[in-house]
Amino acid sequence: MAAIVPLTALADTALRRGLERDGAMVCAVAFPARAFAKHGTSVETGLLVMDRGGALTWDGFLHQPEDLEATARILAALPARATARPRVRLTLDAGALLAPRERGLALPAGRLGFLAGAAPLAYAVRAWTGEGRDVGLYQAHAPARIDLPDPRPHPSPLVESGPMASVAPPAPTYRPVLPPAVRDDGRISDAQAETVIYAGEAHAAELPGRWRAGETAHEMVLVRDDDADAGQFRRGFFLGDGTGCGKGRQIAAIVADNMAQGRVRALWLSRNDALLEDARRDWAAIGGGAHDIVPLSSWKQGDVIRLDRGILFTTYATLRQPARGGRQSRLDQIVAWLGEDFDGVIAFDEAHAMANAAGGGKGARGAKKASLQGIAGLALQNRLPNARIVYVSATGATTAENLAYAARLGLWGGPEAPFMSRADFLDAMDRGGVAAMELVARELKALGLYVARSLSFEGVEYEPLVHPLTSDDIAIWDQWAEAFQLIHANLAEALKATGLNDEEGKAKSGQAASAVHSAFEGAKLRFFGHLLAGLKAPSLVASIRDDLASDRSAVVQIVSTNEAVMERRLSSIPPEEWNNLSIDLTPREYVLDYLREAFPIHLMEAIEDDDGTITLVPVMDDGRPAISQEALALRAALIEKMACLPAVPGVLDALLEAFGTDAVAEIRGCFRRSPARPPFRSASGPL
């Protein structure tokens, strides 16, 4: 058997041992980075080779060739399979082969099979006893109104903020239906089970009032109870746990609870496609199969989704795709699959991606327009009034805009809502600030519609590592500070030369000037952040040496590894020249990149319309944007000066230089390393 698998599977000892019960491992090879990127996946992959009847020939190594040619050489060197037989070739009629066939349902055998035997969760309701013990500024968290017969504490202690802990949640009556193994094997903790219970409790009720569609798909209008065209909305639930509380697993448990009760279709939305694997991991953690979650991208826009049961996964960016070319929108496609009377779960994971759904939020450049993702999210909720909505975000109740999409919480518009409209809610929260948002969160918890826990840092100790500035450090800082003063002065002259500012230095277009200065300030912040980190590297290296001498391992978190700079440099160099590279990956490159890409050199012309609004447009010369020679000369002089200033290595390079690649292991999000730096290796092979 030869199978292309995720790279993580090749390092899974438990998986290997399970496979070796039926055969012998022959080879494990990691494909080069992004080997299947052109086919639509960024998941790192590898090749697993097993032989059911052969003897053990695996050398014990996970081979990591540099390119596909090296991969082919490794595979060509594998021993021939002793039980191999010649392949029998069949001749098929071309007409029969190419004839259109009905596409079958996406229904693998055993889908949702783990839900067999699911039973109501047993628990006892108890009286609220008040806040937990103090943990610094927080209160230790434990289920406040629920006693579970076989306690399963969360792997890490959880806490609540003091104001939230002082609120008593309601006594629940809902009994989730879950496979016994979910609790017996500790697949969800007591805190996670509490979420499932309160989510089911919230979903069992409807919001007061009756509603009908407004002028747009994302608007609803409150009407009289006797309106024949009106309907009610099912109440929603908000999960606001922080990192480490297992929000994905709680979503999975809520979905499993509903599927065990016959609601066998669910929709899981998240920020990007990469989070599909996280969703599958969390679903598998409670006993489900990875094939139970199917991405919407498996079907083209406008196609019928042929999925009998399971979880449809999609992103907010996909949800907002409009109808085009005679094909229905993605929203219509989803609603057609779920059905207008759908009463299953819709989980808005990373729900803050729908922030500013109603518009009106204040940004640095004035009022914000309503986000398309937020509008699509509201439209989906309005189209499916009976759906069980779960909002999931660690930053949900931080700003009012981050709750504008949460229409199912009953905060506005209804006959019993505290605010007449969404606009009234946003205005009140804007005037009340954080204190008002805290009150909203407390009220939602008191209603059983909101939970927000976070990991406890009790027992964690820290001390700052102080880096004493040397005379060289001060000199480098002073030189770069003076350099940025020079860039700022030349930027003002360039704005005049290109026509963005008048001769007195006054901006002709405030928006254009703001964009230019924003690019400058952003480059400045990034540069000095990296410069400070690089200057501190000697103290970091010395501290790590002390740790190693005391037989302790040092874990270093680096904000940036200069991947973006590396990718830009490599993209400008032919691959055949990568074997002999000299690339500057120091913070200085951020400055040079800004000068090359964002420093204004194109001539602009101010055009005033009938309303007096001034718009700046490029001056064209034979169909190409004209360039100000004065601004071009200013930029060239700045680049020459910046290139001569001292460069400070990045933190990662400083660590590699100090300890060598054999002593450093790296976990990073980069797709590849600089060809000038080989992959990290230990005595037993690559890490």
C-alpha cells in the first residue's frame, strides 16, 4: 500500500503501530514543502509505504528530500514487493467511459456511526454558592449550577473575571444526548459539558416577538403577533472562552448532541480554509470521523450539495460570494442544502470575522461601512429562523461592533429587548465604553446565553530579562533615529514634488495623504520593533547559555522570523541561482522595502468634481504613470544612505549563529527556509 497522507501522520507513533498489526512499514517520505499547493491544498504531505505480506525493511527514518527529484531517487531505491503481480489491463469503450453519470451522495460508510448508543447526560442541579476562590484578579471557575456524577476537570484550571464570576447562571433543565464515551473517556471536561448544556437550554426557547423580512436580506422588521407572514427566531448562544479552553471541541459536542437527536446536518463556518483541519481534529477528538466534515469547496458554486448527512464546512469569505453567471450565490446554495425549515446547528466559529455587520463603527478614517461578511452572516440567520445558532469568539464582548452580528441573543429590536434597535445598542455601547459591554456580558450570562472562561496562570512566575544598552547599541539606535528623521523630511518634499501636497505642504487630499503617512508609520514601527529585538539578542543568548548549563531547555517565542522579506527576495531571484545566495534578512530590509515600494514618486493631479470633492489621479505619459524626477532622486539618495547604515541580525539568525542548527529546533509557520540556512537537524535526523 502506498498512501499520500498528512505529514503529521508520518510522525504519529500510535498510527504506525496500528498499521503494523496488518503489515510491515517499508518507507516514510516527506514531500517537499507545498508539493500539492497548485492542487488547492497547503497541508504538508508525505508518502507512506506498507507491505501486508513483506518483511520489515523500514530504516526507521522519516526521509525529507530537498525536491521531487530526490524524492523519486529514494522511492526508486525501495526493494521490489515480493508478492507483486503483473497488472491486468482492461479495454473500455470510450463512449461508455465518457458518458455523463449521476453524481452519488457524499456518504462514506459509517458516517456518524459513533453516535450509536447516545444517551441523555445525567447531572444534578444545585443551588448557586457564590464566587470561587480568588486567583489574582480572577475567580477560579467550576460549573456553578451543575453536579456531574463522574467529574472530569478541565486539563488546565480555568478562571473567570471577578464581575462575571459574581453572576449566578440560571438552573438548566436541558439534557444533552451524547455517546457515553464522550464523558466516560474524558473527551470533554466538566466546563465543556456545561457549555453543551447551556447551549441546548438556550436553543430550546424562541425570542419574543414576530418578525418578517425587511428591505434587504440582512434586515428584519418587528410586526404584530397576528401578521400571517411573520415568524419567530430561535434563541442563540455565545461561547466566549479564551485560548486553551477547547472552543472547537465544544462546538463539536454541541453538533454531536443535536445529530444524536436526529438533526443530522450542520454548518460550521470559520475564518479560513486552513481551519478545516482544526475542525476535523476537534470532531475526531469526541469520536467522530474526519470524513464527517466536508468542505463546501467540494462543490462548485451553483451545484447541488449531495451530502445526505454530516457537517458542511465553509469560510465567511465563501459565504459572501454573490450569484454570478447564472449560478446561485453560495448563501443560496447552503440554504438549499439545509432547507428552509432547518433546525440543526450553525456554528459561527471565529465569529468576530463578521464584526461591524451593521456598519457605523468608528475607524481611524471615519465611520466604517457594513462588512460584507457580516451582512452575509445576518442574511443566513434570517433565512433560517429555526436554526440553532452558536457564536464562538474569544473577543466577542470587547467592542459593540463585535456583537452587531449576534441578532439571536435578543439584545435589540424585540418587545422585551433592552434596546429598541441595533443602532440604539451600538450607540449606547459607544457612550458606555468597556463598562457597558461588561454589563451586557453579565446580563447574558445571567440569562444562560453566554460563557467566557480562560486559562488560569496561577503558579506561573516570570521575571524580566533586562538588556543593558552598550555604547554600540546606543550609536546604532541614534543613527537609525536620525535616518528616519531624514526619511520624514524627504517624504514631505516628495509629496510636494509629486503633487500630493501644495507648495505650502498642505495635503490636497486628506485620504491620500493619510495613506502615505500610514505606510511610513507602519514601516517605522515594524523596523524599530525588529531593531530592538535584535539589539537584545546578546542578553537572550547569555540567558539561554545559563539555562543549558543548568540542564534546562529554553523556549523562545519570536514575533517575526523575516519570512515575508525572505519570500520577496526569493521571488526576485531565479531558482537556479538559489544555491549561492547572499540575502540580507536584517530589519534594514523593512526600510529598503518601504522606500522601494511605498515612497511616493508618481506624479499626481488633483481633479475636483461638481460637489467640490478632490480626487487625485496619476498623471499619464504615453499610457504609463509619469514619475517625478525630483522624488525619484530623493528616494535614490535615501536608499543609498540606508544601505550604508549598520544592520542588526534578527533574533532567529542570532540564535542560529550562537548555537548552530544542531542545537536549535524550530516550530514556525513558514513554508520554507532560506536556502542559505539548512533545515535544523539533530543526531537522529531532521526536526
